[in-house]
Amino acid sequence: MQSYDWIVIGGGITGAALSYELAKQKFSVLLLEQHPSLQGATRFGYGGIAFWSGTTALTRRLCAEGIALHRTLSSELGASTEFRELDLILTIAAGEDPAAIAQSYSHFAIPPRLVSVAEACELEPLLNPDAIAGALTVKHGHISTTAMAAAYTQAFTRLGGTVQFDSAKALLRSDSRVTGVVGEANTYHSANTVVCAGAFSRSLLKAAGIPVRLYFTHAELLETPPVALQLRSLVMPADTRRFQLEADSSTAALDPLWDQPGHEPMPLILDPGAAQLLNGSIRMGQISRVLTDLNAPIDAVESEGKMRQNIGAVLPALESLSGTWHHCLIAFSSDRLPLIGALPHTAGIHLFSGFSNPLAIVPPLARRFASSALGQKDELLPDLSPDRFA
């Protein structure tokens, strides 16, 4: 019976990054991923790296470490993550006060610069000048989420790591310790298991009797095939409502609802924006819903109509582009910080999930986690421990 030092559940960006960093530290690692072709948030991510957005000493430091890693990561991994730095245009809706919106960003590590309607349209000619009162702009990192996950995974296997395509059905337990994972096809044994399964992490851990304050949104977007139309920048609303939706729907009072299907703690929100990948395809959206059922039905036709109308108001040329509606789940915590580290009361089980700003901080946190697994003390990880909500 083979046993690994670590089993990592979930082969998206978080799991791939963590597997690679653990293998770099000479641990034997099994990366357990359900799909040979990635699905979920890694497959449909916009790829933005908000390294400018730290608002505390902790997040500023992690963002600084993150962008420094991104700038050299393709070379380290031996494969391109498609990293680049672009102008981010944060649109201010007509009728809103640009100065007040700009002030709300003043506490960020690199506050975005307020520009006029004319300046915004010079930076991004596809903007509708009648739809905005101005904009904020700042340099923003960008990668391909699928390329980054693939680069990490390939580097992981070169280090001797093992990838197994199987669905994690349950955690294997012996008394008060997790000793592995029960899959669809096989049972896998390990000294330590870390869950990087995004939205599915909560239900997997709950089935093992391990409660966590981890939640998820149903995110909807449209994806076009490669098009000749060119976006010069990344476009998002300055008044992004997703983060407030996450905060409002993850209070302790609402927590019991998340273990029951069929609830919608808060109404949906729509943040109209768009990003173009290097291959020319555009991902635009997005609607975010808090539905407590992982498999909740969604009317794709109605959603697509809403997204096209709202995107078209800001970027008219995108409204009628041929594209396909997609849906994925995005995990988050109740305080916008990820849940990283050993879970209380049960040995051998760890969590690495709940990232609201994943691409900026996953690489440095994966590196820090792997170093701490060797016994090296880390000054930042205790602030991200899952037991901070206990």
C-alpha cells in the first residue's frame, strides 16, 4: 500500500501551486483532480492579478510578494503563464461622484488614478463615453488561468509528483486523524491531506464532521471564441458589488443555511466587465449568486440577456459578439482572507481555499505553506488559520 506525505485535493490553480511547492520541498505528493480537462473557476477565470489592492499590512505584503513571483514564474516553471501587465479601467457609472469613488480607493497599496471620460476612452476606445462619469486606472497583472495551472502541474510532475484523476468522495479517518482520501476508483493514503477543492471543500469536510466557514458564489459569464476586436485594457466597474455580496451572505447568523440546499441568502448582483486573453477570446460578465445548493438550477437564457444588456451599456461593441454562457463556483470566506492551515480538532487535515483575490496571493501563500510544512515558522500564516472563526 503506497502512502504519500501529502495528498492535495483539487487540481485548479490553488491545488496545482501548492502541489508544486510541496514537491519542491522534497515531499511525496499526490495531486487528486476529478477532471482530466479542468473545469470550474480555473477554467473560466478572468486572469486578473490585483497586486495593487492590498489594504492591510498583511495583504500588502502578500500582494507585493505575489507580483514579484508572477514576473519570474514562467521562467521558474519552464512554461508560460501568459503573464503581462495591462491598464485596468475601473468605470464610474454616469450619475456617480468620481471624487467620492476615488476616495474609497485611497487606502489601497497603489491607489488607482482618477481620469476623465475622455482620458478613459483614450485608454480604452471601446468604452461608451455616455455610460460613464469617469474612471480609475492602475496597472494590473494578467495571466491565463489555465496556462498557469498547466505550468504548475507540469513542473510538479517533473519534480516527481503524481497526478491522479479521481473524484474525492470522502476523507479516510482513523479515530481523530485523517489518513487519506476515498476516491471513486481507489483509496489513497497519506500522512497529511490538504483540501483545495474550492466550493466543494465545505461539503467534503462537513461529511467528515469538520465544519468550516467557507462559502461560494455561482458565477456566470460569457466566453467568446477568438475575435479580431481588441480590448486594450481590462474593464471592471469601480463600484464592484461582489465583495459586499460575499460579506452580507457569510455572517454567522446565516451560516446554518449553507448546510441546506434551496436557500438564497442574498439577491444576485451583476458587475459588468470584460477581459481578453492572448488568444483573442473574451470573457465577460459577471453575475454572482449566493445559492446554497452546489447544483442549483439557473436560467442561462435569462442570465445571458442580463449580462449582454449591462455589458453593452459600457462596451457596446461586445454586446452582440457570439459567445457561450458558462457557470462556475467560487469559494470565499467571511472576511475576504483565505482559510489556510491545519483544521482544529482533527489531525492530518488542512485547508487551502477561500481566496477572494486568488491570483495575487496564491503563489506566495503556496510557497509559505510548503515551507511551514517543513517545520519553518511563518509569521503570516497564523492570521489565515481556519481556527480564527472557531
